[in-house]
Amino acid sequence: MVTERKREIIEKYEVLLDKALKEDPEGGHDSAYHDFKKECSDNGYVGELQQQMWQSIVKRVDINNRK
């Protein structure tokens, strides 16, 4: 259950970050990260886990944009 929720958040913000970066290459990262941090905190994902999740999202977006 917990893993499924983490996956949902990662997949959601993968799409949102990609869209935000396309609309605003300079500030899109910051706006998406702010929303991501709030959602993670609301779900109890804080600290190192939150950072690992964000790094996973950024890596996925970077890989998808290279294709």
C-alpha cells in the first residue's frame, strides 16, 4: 500500500515536472518541487525518502527527454 502510494506520487510528478519544464524551463523545476514537497509531507514522506523520490522523478524526466 505504501509503495503503491509512493509510485503514484512519483508518476504524477514525473508528468507535472516534464510539463512545467516545457512551459517554463527556468522556473518550472521550482514550482513542481514546491508542490511535490507539500504532497510528500501530507503523506508522511519526509527527509531522505522525499529526496530519493524527487531524484527518481528528475532522473525519469531527464531520460524521457533524451529519447
